[in-house]
Amino acid sequence: GPTITDLSSTNGTFVNGERIKKISLHHNDVIAIGNHELRYVDKAVQDFASTVILQQESEKTVVQQAALMILNGPRTGEIMPITKQRTTLGKPGMQVAVIVQQG
């Protein structure tokens, strides 16, 4: 699966509350960068879970591939598909983390 790497940011990158330098992402991991939180959604795991667990319609999220879901701020609930080999997080020119697709 994809990995996320902190690019020596001042405030750090956190996954599930733990400060990281580089780590593999797993379905439903929560990434915190500054005041922003994102949830990593893995389409393959989500599809498998939907065949095993009955969910209420309001809880289902349609995602075509791996993606990040914004958990707070003005873009809360927005889905950001991970479609590139490298996805950077942070302001343009000031990326603080990068997600790299592997395999």
C-alpha cells in the first residue's frame, strides 16, 4: 500500500495520533497535519467490508480508489482521490508530507 513521509516539517505529521517520519497507510488511518485531519480510505478494504458488514445507507461512502477524506475545516467531508504515484500534502511550495503509491 501507499506510504506517507514527513518532509521535515516543523509541526510534524501524525498518523493515528503518533508522530511519524515514514509509515505505510492502512484503511481508516487518520492523518493529522497542522490543524487538518484526513482519513485514508482504501477502496479494496472498503469493498470487502461492505460484503461482510451491513451498513446503514447514511454511513456508506462511494470511493473509486484509495482516497483521503477531509475530517475538519471548511472542506470537511470532501474526498481527495489518490491517483498519482506521489501525492503531496501542504501548501504549494511548502509541502509537509508525501503519499507514495507502491506496487
